[in-house]
Amino acid sequence: MKRLLTRLAGLAAVCATAPAWAQTAEPVFHGAERDWRVFTRGDGADRICYVQSTPRESNPENTDHGDVFFLVASWANGDAREQPSFLAGQMLRPDNPPGVRIGSDRYRMFVSEREGFVEDPGDEAELVEDMRRGSVMRVEATHADGTLVAYEFSLSGVTAALQQAGRLCR
């Protein structure tokens, strides 16, 4: 789990400062599927393929949210397949971790600085499947300063984007 968390933490480089592994290659944009964008980073077995989206709604409106993304990543070497994560534009409070809701299904996350990861690894595939079937995903979190925030992501295009990322990381 820690090895996987370390690899996932590198996805913060998509929008912020890049960790060491990410400094070797810029992300390559492979197109958009409605509200989701497809990227790769690296080559060969080290290639990471991911889809990302930005919220269509951020609340409260009078808060500096920074750059906010939801991502689903796969590694060509098979270390991980379709791992979801949330990247906030601000530091998150670990004692009040993010939650994800699609329809009536809810998923708890844990915090690593600005990122949220699915708490129960067994729920990752279920969350991604719900993303494929759903139309809207809501993520609620708490910034380190105590501000409660909520983000609404469109799921339009996520299935096609995940299929494209899967082909790129075979």
C-alpha cells in the first residue's frame, strides 16, 4: 500500500510542482472525451496513463480553491490499474478526510497533504465502476484551515477516456 501511495502521490505533478520521477518527462495530452482528459507520462514499463477532470462546480464560491482535479491512473508495468484519487488545490485536513458520492454510493478517502485516496483498496474498482455508470460525482473535503468545500464533477466521457488510457498503458 505504501509503495502504491508513493506512486500515486506523484500524480500531484499533473498540476503542481513535479516530484523527482515526474521531472524526467512532461505529461503528453492524448485528447479529451467530453469532460475528461487523457494523459501519459514516461515510457515503457514506467509509463503512467491517467484521466483527469476539473469540477464543474466548487463551493463555497468565495473560497480560494486553487487547482482541483479528480484522476484515475494506471501503470503500464501493472503496479496499479484504474486507481482513483482526488487532488485539492489546498492542503487537506487528515482528521476530516474527503468523501466521494455517486448517487447513493459513498466512498471514504484518506489524506496525504493535498491528495485524497480511497480508504479501502477494495473499493477502488467499485468507485471507478460507479463513475462509468453515473453522471455526477460529488467530493466533499476540509481544507487545512477548516474550510468545508464541495466539488461536483461531471462523469460525461469518463468511460471513453478510461478506455483510451487503458489502450495507452497495455
